[in-house]
Amino acid sequence: MLMERSLYVQDRPELVTKEQPQAAYHLRVLGGFQVEAHGQPITDFGSNKARALLFYLLMAPERAHSRSTLVELFWPERSPRSAFNNLNQTLFMLRRAFDNLEAAPSLIISSRQTIQINPEVRVEVDLISFNQALATSKQLAKVGGEGTSAWLAALTEAVALYQGELLQGFSLPDAPDFDDWLAIQRERCHLALLEALQ
């Protein structure tokens, strides 16, 4: 089974200080799963596989994910033909969920070999903001800034963003490698927060 175990959001505190344009899409995954696009809630994804695929793509938005890797991750027990058909159907569900957005650039782009998040679209993910806030507080503590207002603000932001377990209650029983990967991400989040609060 080809599984990219190292795929997770990296701490990049330098991103925190850069001004960013308003995000077109918002994804909340700490404590549940909520998506907004241009201020509109998006709820009709058709299946949990569609939600899981969107989440997985957004955890490495700069990466073009191999279709072969995705079908092995999400449909390990299916024949190659069936698995690729399922991937195409899931991708269709995702695109349909965002179809009602007029004049909005496509969130997901794909080729015959790969699928990825559109690099021209800004997406705000609470998990990424959480990791950035923790990284900022850690960086400030290393240079003697622990206890300062900036350190406290970063730590407070991280605590406020952590509304619960990552994708709380979410599971794909027929995709055990995805569930294993998700469990690793959950543990990373939990341990990172505990470490910051010590």
C-alpha cells in the first residue's frame, strides 16, 4: 500500500506575519467538519469519502496528488477500474457541491494523472491556523518572548481554534490507511496543544 505517512501540515510561522487576501473558502475541522465558500455554508457533499478527499487534499494544498495514490488510500479493496470510477464519482460530488457559486474559481483542479487544490484560490483552514499559532508561540518562547503579549495572543488563538478533536467522530471503516493517517494527525494536534500549555 502506497501511503504518504509524512503528509501533514508543517509549522510555518513565517506565514503568520504576512498579510493575506480574504479567503474565498473556509474549512473547519477541529471539532467537526464545516465548509463555507464566499460566506455560504456548503453541506451537500454526497458522501463521507468526498469530505475525506477534500480534507486530505487541503492538508497539502500545494501538492498534486497522484490519482493512483488516492485510489489506493480510499478504495483499497476495489479493483483498479472500480476504484478509479469511485474516485471520479467522488470528485464529481465535490465539484457539484460548489457548483452554485457564481464567478468563483474552481477549488479543485485535476488532470488525468493528478488532483490538487487550485493554487490560485485561497483557503483558510482552522487546523493550519492552529498550527501556525502554536509555531509562533513556540518560536517566541525560544527567543525569550514567553509571557509577552505576542506570545499570549498566539497561544490564546491556538486554544480558541481547538474546538475539539480533529474531524471528531469521523471515520472511513473501508479505508483503514486513511483512518490510520487521520489518527496520526489527531495525535499530533492533541500533543502539540498539550506541549504548548505546559
